Amino acid sequence: MTASRWLFAIALAGLVVVAAAIWYFMGPGPLTFAGTETVRLADYQGPNPSGVPSELSQSDPVTRGRYLTHAADCQACHTLEGGLPFAGGRAFKTQFGTLYSSNITPDRETGIGAWSAGDFLRAVHKGVRPDGTHLYPAFPYAAYTYLTDDDVQAIWAYLGSIPAVKNPIPANDLAFPFNQRWLMGIWSGLFNPDRRFAPNVRRTPEWNRGAYLAEGLAHCGDCHTPRNLLQALDNRRKFGGALTAGWRAYNITGHPMTGVGGWSEEDLAQYLATGHATNHGTASGPMGEAVDISLSKLTPSDIRALVAYVRSIPPIAASDFPAVRTEVADATPWSGADVTADSLGKQVFAGACAGCHGWTGTSPVMDRATLIGSRALNDPTAVNVVQMVLSGSPAGMPAFGAAYSDAEIAAVANYVTARFGAKASAVTARKVAHLRTTT
Amino acid sequence: MSIKLTVNGDSRELDIDPDMPLLWAIRDHLRLTGTKFGCGMALCGACTVHIDGQPTRSCVTPVSATQGRQVTTIEGLATPAGRAIQAAWVDGNVPQCGYCQSGQIMSAAALLAANPHPSDADVDSAMAGNICPCATYVRIRSAIRHAAEALAAGTSAPAQG
């Protein structure tokens, strides 16, 4: 080949690499699956999908803002465990280092009391602080960017009405190059659409309200959609399940076996509104928090809208997940093929768990403690089982992290997945030690 | 079949089925009746004994699982933590009907042996599997706190009576 042919070949190969990178990183947006027949919100003929539900539409801005702040679940991230709401300081341990959430109370020095309404709007839509520096996308502004200006201003009005708390936030502890905030400007340029929600005319008004709630406010995808190497959501696997903050956010696509396609609409609505549905387990960890602080505060009409939207997500099979087992375990500790009589896991289960959860996995005490049907028990990695044993659950389960060793917790996780789930897990003491450091 | 058991430091050989629950062997064959039968399903904690220091529900543990291991029942609980717990139980008048109490004491003694300064949350998680139908939970928690203090101060005396 001549030199020019070589150059041509190299250039072509380079183009292919660039095209592949663009294809990989610049995937579809969160609403691409629904089709392109969207209109600007101002031009939409149907009922307004933004704002508060009709019951609250006549109320003052602070009341509307409170509802929207709940729906956006600001409080979960901006509150330290046991701390004052919205005063920030909660640590987020990522693979790049530790981030601390900011104080969003109206304190002028340590909070956002010195910001203007315009500053707040820019931060929420564009991820930029008043001094022009960029926020890290742990703050889900790529979702909040879909919110209308009015809704952001209502949230601003509410946050201005809560007590100011003086709470200085520690500096982030991130490794180079992730400590370079200006790089987040490039991330934002690539992955923040910086567009407001555009209703889809082919879908129902209820679906549009659900889409606005799920994509703009509740930012479900931030936990439930896997991320690419640049930490942007990979919407080719939208809602397909991901590991976030040491917990597994499950597949919530319409897949009948490994998603929520097999759940009835009533079960989905009940789970979102109360954190529990019969034979589907109980929300714990970050989802338990999302229900407590956010979803349980939504009106029934908004819960129905969320269900309608989640129902429309294209099914994705989670290949590493067996179908959820629905039959109960044997009634006595001495029977069942999975039981080895003197296993450490059984000993721990007998001492700490059987009283509430029962040997069948159907709780003799309360519906919320029933294990059968829970996805955590059917997850062969048992990540959420270990996390629940370590840190307990607001639904009433004590934390056993201090009471049992890593080996005992690994043993009981493997015992319960074998006894009550579709497939036994193989958790090691080392894995438990690692999970202790992730939250 | 011959089963060798070491209970409260004594080695005994019993001709029993290896699948027999440890509780049956302790109560019916060794005549140590301080350990109680509650539910038979590891749901209540009344039958708690120690196997190598670990609180264990004897009603669901086959005797074969205790071969070569040290079983301790309420009659033989004489560790420093065990003595401190028993003294605190007497001082605080913890029991009401008393049926669950040997199990409560075994769980509490194992807790203090592993964690000499338990927080209230540690107490709740360690004692979560021991049910008291008389609801003496508040007295149990306070007795465990007093026993921990006495252990730390080195003032625990053997239980009287």
C-alpha cells in the first residue's frame, strides 16, 4: 500500500472508534423509548402534566413547593442520618471518593440563603452554582432539568420557608482528576439535556404526568438505570436495575420474570405508596427512604400516574436474576432440602430471625416481615439481604451489624436465600466486610 | 446410638437418636430443667443455651451438632458476664412469671461477653429473638446496662440464693 492509502486506513479506523464511542456514550434520552411525537408544554392540549395535583392547585406557593420538594425527594440526600432536614452533610461514597451533600436551608453562610431565585433555577436546571462552578451529577440536575421554571420556583419558595440551619459541610474528598470541578462542565455539556419536559401527544395525560413525576421529580433512573463509563445513565437499559450506594436497585421494567411486569397495578401502587405489597416484600435502604420521605407523600392520583408510566417501560431481562420464587418454605426447622442441620446460618436464623420471619418465610407476626416473594431474597448476590441485616429497616427490623460477625452475616444471608429464594447466594465474610464500608 | 455430650463441663454419654433436639437431651436425659421448652420452633428464645459461648436455640439444634463442643445451660452459667447478669437480674427484680428468663439470661450473658459496653440498639438486636410474654423488656434492658456497669467497675458479685 502507498503512504496515502495507509493514512486513509488509519483515518477510517479513527473514525470508526470515534463513532463507536459516540454511539456508546451518547445513548438515547430517558424518554426516547416513548417516541418523538412531543410538543412544547405550552402547546400541549391536555391537562398540565407539571405542577401539583388538582387538590393542591389553589394553594399558596409554599404548600405547592412542599409537595414538589417531597416529590423530588430533596430531603433524602440533603439530610445527615439523625440530622436536621435539608441541612446537608450526608456522605456519598463513590468509586471516585467521597462527596458531601450541601446545606440547602436558608442559612446565609453555610446554606443557600444568599442565593437569588435565579441562582437556584440555574443550579437545578444546569448544575451550576452562583459563582459559576459546576456541581457534581450526584445532584441529579440532568433529571431536574425537565422541571418547569414555576415548579423550581415553588421548591425555592418552600426551601426559603424552612428554618435556617448553620451547618458547614466538609469539603469533598475526591481523587484526581475527579476533584477538578471544571470537568463537570464537559460532563454537563454531554449529558445534561438542559431541556424542559415536553409532553408526548401519543400518550395519555396520566402517562405524561407519570413521566414528569418519574423523570423530572422522582429521578427513578438515577438508581434504577445502569450507568456507562462516564457515569451517565445508559438508557438502552432503562430501569434495568443497577447497584447504587451499596444497595441493588432492582429491575423495574415491564419484564414479567425479572422486572415488575408480573405485578398487578394495585401491588405497584401499594408498594410505591406504603413501601410494601403482599408477596413482594418490603422496601428498605434507599427505596425505603424514598417511600418514607417522598413517595408516601404523593396523592393517589400521582401514584397511579407513576404506575401507568412504569408500566410503559420496555421490558429488559436481567440475565443474572432467576424468576422470583413464590412458594413458601417448609414449616419446621428440621425439614427442607436446603437445610444442613448444624450450619452457622441456620443457628443465626434461629436466634435472631425466625421469631419474626417464621420458618416458612411467611411472617407469623406481620405482613411486612414476610420474606417470600421479596426480590432481595431472590437476588443471587444477596447484596440487599446483607445490607438489611447490617443496618436494619425502618419497617421495624433491628440492625444486626454490631451483634454478628462478618462470617455469621454471610452465613445467614446464604441460608435465607437458599431457604426462601430461588437460588442460594455465596456471600463471603470479605464481601460483608466490604458492604459495611459502602453506606 | 451413643452420643457424647459436654454440658456445663461434665462429659456424659447418652444412648439417644443423633437427631434428637438438644433441649430434649438436656431436660429429659440429663434432668437439667432450668432450660425451658417454649415454642419448639426457635421463635421465642426460651430454650437458649450456649454452644461454645454462642447463644443457640436448643429446641432446633440436633444433639449431633454439639459433638466435641461445650454446651452451657442456665445451671452452669458462671462466666464473669454470666455472674454479672444474674446479680443484676436479682437486684432489678427482672422476672415476672419467669418462664422466659433463663433464655433471656443466656442471651444477655453472651451479649456482654462479646460486647461489654452495648448500646441500647445493640441490646435490642441481641435480645430481639427472646420473647417475654409478661413484657419485662424495660427491666431486662436496664439490668443489662447495670451488669455492664458492674463488669466495667469490677464489682459484680456472684448471684445470691
